[in-house]
Amino acid sequence: WLAVLPVVALVAVMVLAMRSLRRMDELERRMHTEAMAFAFLGSILLVSTYGFLALADLLTFPVFWLLPAMVGCWVIGLLLAIARYR
């Protein structure tokens, strides 16, 4: 049951993020939604690339890099949205 404990923490983070999103005004909500879409699509690109390289035995390392990569994609998407709506 200890192995599942981090998942509980991630669910709590998800609930807090959804509450935060509900409190935002329309423009902030749109910017963060665009940033999340960018992060989702960027993550799919990264995971697919990693999968194909691992399948060809060209690249093998732990998938612990995925969370920082997703956050990085979200930050980039948010910066692009902020620049777009200024």
C-alpha cells in the first residue's frame, strides 16, 4: 500500500488544480487550458519519441523525466498564451 501513496498525493494535486481553475476568470482559464493542451500534446510527442527510440534499442533510461518534461511543456505553453493575449 505504500507504493500507492504517491498516487494519493497526485490526486490531491489534481483536485487543487481543478479548484484553482474554477476560480479563474475567463481569460486566465483560457490561457491555462491552452497551456495544458500544449503540455498534453508535447508529452504525447515526447513519450512517442521515447517509445520508438526504446523499441529500436537506441535509448533506454527511466521514465522519471516525464513529469518534469510535462511541467516544462506546460510552462512553455503558458508563456506562449501570455504572450498571445498581451
